[in-house]
Amino acid sequence: MLRFRVENPLLMSCEMRSSRTRCAAVLLAFGLCCTVVAQPVGAPQEVLVPPPGTPPVVRAVLPEALAVAGRMVLPGEGEVGRVASAQKLSALPGQLIVIGFMGGNVRADNLVHREALVAKELQQSYPLGLHAAVFANSDWKNALRTVLQLLDASGKGRPSADEKKAARIVIYGHSWGASETVTLARRLNQLGIPVLLTIQVDSVEKLNENDGSIPPNVREAVNFYESEGLLHGRSLIAAMDPKQTTILGNFVSSYREHPVSCAGYPWFARAFMKAHIEIENDPTVWSRVEDLIRKQMS
């Protein structure tokens, strides 16, 4: 059984700015402009107490998910103590850093959503080979800080030129989180830090962002989208420098003939954003996302 909690009555109107204004108008007309977060009723909840001075933690749904400074860090087995505070993060040499961004106004610890589940599954498969961290798309400062801390062997967030050059980073996200994926890559580009791969799933451009131009520090980029709903993602991404970045493809999904279950989502999401949440729940799309990330482990 699921329960739903309304968190932000302005979310939908904000997320549908720019070219999505007609969808916002429809939702506003029905008085449905709110964020609904699905949470399993009765799921184990654990609050971890951080060291003095650490920002308030969020509540982790599973014991192995350690919530620190507003994000969900998914450590490998036996590594919980290593990430007990945001000031002590550091990746193992050669470790793949995987950063995920949630869509909408969804919290990073919401394991109902595929964005969080992918990171959890990857971390369990490669407890020492990668370090996965999932963020709300508004939490970009913590995401950037985490990457810098992981790259710096001392964990202080000031990686050397050699540490930057050796970076192995993958960034992915859905909806607003996909827009934030490109924005984080662009911020890393300004710092001279390469990115192996960016993955966008039904990317919805955030205000003052550009989710269609992939910066030259990204080696490969891929875009998954649907075009059937009132709210749908960007259909085309392009490299700012094709010599530096390979676009693996812009892949469209259709759910008219083969609908995907959106059980647990409210009726108005299924009515007005159906395809947008179908692609978020599409196991075929997210299996491809996982496979692309796994390939970076070799």
C-alpha cells in the first residue's frame, strides 16, 4: 500500500515553464499543481545522526542507504563509516563515480523511483568498483561538492590536476534531473574535469538551464524521451564539440500500444503526465541505462 504526501503546490507550474506552458495551464485549471511523493507504508525508516555542524539528514528508506547532507549516498558493504560525514568522502583509485538526479521535487531517498533504484542496484553489484550518490535536482551544490570530495584523495574537495584528469564520472537523471545532469557536466567542464557519460531520460529543461547542448568535457551522451504526453522530454541533444563528444543516440519510446504500469502514482499524474511517468517506470529504458553505466566499469 502507498500513501501520498503533498510537498510543494508550486512544483508543477514551475517545472512546466518554457515550452511546456500549455501543460501547466491544463494542470492549473484543474487545481492539480502539486508534488505527490509515493512512499511505502510501513517501510523501515532510519534517522542517522550526523556529526555536529553537518546539515540535517533526510530519512533513509533502507538501512544500507546512508542519508547525508540532504542526499542519499549508497556506500558499498562495510563502507558506512567511511561516508559518515560529508567532509570525509573520497573515492578509491580508479573508482567510477555515479551521480543521479531525481525528477520533479522528489527526494533523493525515495526508492519508489527508478532513479534511486538504479544507483542502489549498481552499488550492490559493484560495492568497491563504484561510488553512487543520488540527489534531488535542486541539490546541485551538494552534488558538485560530493564529486570534488570524491576526486580528492584527502576528501577536502580540492582535487589536483592529476586527480581531475583521472576522473571517471557518469551522470544521469529523469525530467528536471536530466536537465540538471547536463548542468552539472557543464560546471565540471569549467573546472577541467572530464565526464565519461551523461544519460538523460525525458529531459525537461529547468529555468536558466540548457539541457540540449552537451559540453566538450563529456565523452559520450545519450537521450531517451517520449513525445506523446502533454509533458514530454527533449527529443534532440547535440554536442557542442562533435570531435570531443559522441552522441550515442536520441531514442524515442512509445506507450500507446504497450503501456507501462504506473501503479502508485495519483490519478492526475496518470491522466496528464502518463507518458512522462511511463518512461520513468519503463524497465526496458532503465535496463539500457544500467547497461550503459556497467560498460564504464570495464
